[in-house]
Amino acid sequence: MHCGLFPAVLRLYNLPPRFDESLALLATDLMPWAALIHLLVAVWMYGNNDVLLSDVFSTSLVGMGDENTQAAYDEWKVKLEVWDPLGVVPRLVRANVLPLVLLSFGVLVWLIFGNLLKVRVCCPGFQRVPCTTGV
């Protein structure tokens, strides 16, 4: 009875496989994209007036004259609902959200152009090779 149990226990409790640095490199490569997703979720949540009440950033952003800001915003929002059924754009012009939108746009541009530049300069054949041009 113990003869069959001993190999089974040894097989069950063997050492886990050793990992190399590829898992850490993958996590490092995904961190900027996770930061962008985090910013976009923050924009969505802070744009909801039920979560954080705020005013419209400026009357000039909604394309109206010197009227009352809230009335101009409400009129603009009604016109906008035709082509924006999810209500994304009205969330973006809130006073507490516009800086996050600009930061998100900057991070997106940095990620896209940074990756394109890295591929073009360091990897002309589009292979994933570590960049060693500045050493």
C-alpha cells in the first residue's frame, strides 16, 4: 500500500517550474496600457454626475454664446444625443474630467508613437529584439 503512495506523493509535491524574466518583461510592457485603461475608466466614472457632481468646463466648448452655461450645455446635449446615444461626449466636457481626457489622449499618443518608433528604430524587420542602440 505504501509502495504506490510514495511515487504519487513525490509526483504531487515536486518543485514548481522555474520562470525566466519573460513574465516580468510582459508585465512591464503592459503597465502603460493598464495606466491608459485606468485613466479611461476614471474619465467614465468622474463624468457621471451621480458619482461626482460638476459643472461644464466652459460655454465656449459647447459652441454657444454668452448664455447661461448650464442652459447652453443642456441644449447642446439634446442636439448631441442624435449621434451619441451612449452619452460619451457630454461626459468629456465636465470640469473635473477634461484634464483626465487630455492626459489620456497624451498617454495614448505616447504609447502609439513610442511603440512605432521603437519598432522602426530598433527592429527594422519587425522582430521583437531588445533595443541596444543607446549602450
